[in-house]
Amino acid sequence: MSGPTLASMLLSSADPDRLGAWYAAAVTPADDARVDTYRILRYGDFHLMIDQRDDVGPANPEPARMILNFDVDDARAVVARLDEMGVTWLAPLEDRDGSLFATAVDPDGNYVQFIQISEEHKAQLASSSQDTTPEAT
């Protein structure tokens, strides 16, 4: 049996239609579906499920507790699209040794980070993950 897989996240909102529309416009999902009261946006193998809950306020009081990270191919294009949407930036686009990072604030106050990892950093990550992979017995 394989280990557990993190496959989705439930993001509740006082205004799920607004929040779902924001995510779909900010980062185009591979699939955008509605199932009952849920809006389900698929990014790769990960599903962002958005719904409404009565026990959730209009703004996240602790947005740093959980940060959504999106790996993107062109961080500058994503930032430009978000600028056109009038997004609030917690941290503007920054080059960190060749990798690009920017952190936006979604309409509910959640932090959303957009990351474009450089080819050099991808190679380093691949190398380090191979070093920690258990050998087959």
C-alpha cells in the first residue's frame, strides 16, 4: 500500500462565489466544477474545494496560519494578471537567487503565494529528494 496523499483542501468562505471566481481568474484551473454546494477547482492532482459555512467570517483573522502555494511557469505573467485584477500584495514579486516568489491576499484575506522555481533549484530539489529516498529492498 502506498502512503497517504494530500489531494484537496476545503476553503470555506462567507462569499464562496466571489472567492471561487477570484481563484479561477487568478490561476486558471485544469478543471472547474460544481458539485452540490461546492466549487471544485483542480490544479494538477490537487483539488481546491470552496464552500460556504455559517461559522466562517468574511475575513480570515490569521491568514499566515495557512498559505496556498501555487507553482507557476511564468510568475511575471501571473503577477501582471493579478495586478489587472487589483490584487493586494503582501509581498511583491521577488527574485530569490533565480526563483521568483510573490504573495497575494485573496478576497477573504488568505495568503496565496506564487512560485516559479528556477531550473537550478529544481535540479537541487530533485537531487536532494533522491538522496533521501529509501532504497528498494
